[in-house]
Amino acid sequence: MTLIIIVKSYTFMEILYNIATSMKAYFHKVPRNPEQSFLARQHTLPNFGTIWHYHPEIELHYVIRGEGVRFVGDNISNFYAGELLLLGENLPHMWRCSDKYFEGNHLITAEAIVVHFLPNFMGKDFFELHESEQILSLYERAKAGLEITGNTKRRILSLMQKSVQAQGLSRMVLILKMLEILSLSGEMEPISSGELELQSNTQENERLNKVYEYTLENYCNELSLKDIAAVANLSITSFCRYFKMMTKKTYHDFLIELRISHARKLLMDDNLTPIETICFDCGFNNRSNFFRHFKKITGYTPYEFRRKCNEKKN
């Protein structure tokens, strides 16, 4: 089999917008060069599009510059420069960058290094070897997505950077070294539940992407089930049943997660704006509702969360 390594320098907008929450996603065909055993590229672009997607290739993704909301499987989290993830095969994902990255300002860009490789790039017989057992275990854990930290992140990033310029057999050595380090590391945490099921249904992909895109554009405003059901061209009852079936969560829960994610970013970045103002800016209509959901999702009150963020900065 062919090993595919793709190294890209992304505008941060592109890194974000590949929604990996628990929904159906578009199949993305990773570009290949038939004359090479793997492909390495570096790009700087204004954005990466707005399609939530998945692919059979395993992906290593390092954010060089950028910030926003990251979707992996059924998880929604904020992301910033310096984040390194390992995403398993067919795990849907998307990095949705902050609004400023969509305003066409060529001075505001985002970058990422990305490595793609097929699970069986060494051939099927490779996994019959006793030495490959740990790699198979790594692939299994990566189905939930893994955030890589500590010394492991530093070592993997160095190898990813070298893979951009590597030629010949040294490329194969680099990817095998990455897999060895990752398979032995304890510095990785799962991102999602790993329970997301994908179906290749173009019509349903398009419907859910419309729902997600509309929600991402309007989640800070008042959103009714009537409005969002109309986007999906369904009755309210049918939409609620449909969304729960497709995503394994209610639309209300999904909307709350997005709003809390936005609130967390504002609290981390802004020390001056009153928390009550942030509450309404994120789409909540009362303070007690905001505090209740924030504590349920993060384990902290907004005041406690802001204080902890300030302590880390100092």
C-alpha cells in the first residue's frame, strides 16, 4: 500500500471548519501523487472551506497559528496555536476559526502542519508481525481522537517538520518513528467518545451540514426549533427525532455546548468584559441559566473559570 503524508500550512479558518461533532460528514479524498510513496505539501491559504468531513487516512494535525472552535467526533472544544491531535480513520472533524479569519484580511492567517497516512500503508502482512501490536492498539485509541501533550508533542512535531523536506526511504523512517513514539506514549488524552457512526448518504450530509452551518452563524442569537427545523426542511417533531438519531444528542444540548465553548473563549481572552455581558453575548437569555449550564459542562462557575485562566497566565 502507499503511504501518504500530507503536510499543509493552513489558514486557521480551514483547520476549524470540518465539523466533527456527532453527525454525518462529507467524504474527503486526500490528494495523492501516484509517482510517490507519500505526499508532502505546505500551503498558506485564506481559508480551508466550510465542510465537515472524514477520510480513511489517519491524521496528525498541529496548529501553528490560529484559534476558534474545534469539532472532533461528538466533542466541541476551543483550540489554539500549539495544539497537536491524532485523528483515527473516518473520524469526522472540523476546525471552525474565529470570525476575524472570515473577514478577508490577508494579514490574519492561520497555519497548521498535517500528516495523513493510510492505516495499512506498510501492507496487510505488517500487522501479522508481533512488533506491530502496539500500533494496532494506537489506531484503535485514535478512533476517538487523541490530544498529544508534553515531550511526546515536541518529539512528534520535530518529526512532522522534517517530513516536509524528507526524500526517499527517510520519509518511511520518519513515519515509523512517529508511530513508535505515539504507541508507547502516555501523554495522550481521548477527545471524543469514539462512538460516532458514519453513513455515506449525500442527501443527509447536505441537510446536516446546512443545520450546522446555520447554527454556527447564529448560535449567539435567539434560535427557535421552528427556525432550525425549517433549515432542515422538516417539521419540529421530525427534526428533533432526526437530529437525535443522527448525532446521538438533542439539538438543544448541541446548541448549549456551542454557546458554552464561545463563553469559555471570551473568559480566557477578555478580563474586562463583565460576565453578565458575556452571558447575553453567547446567546443565553438569563444569568442563572448560563451559570447552570457552564458549571455542568466545565465543572466551574464562570468566575472560577476566569480566575483559573488568569492564574495560568501569571
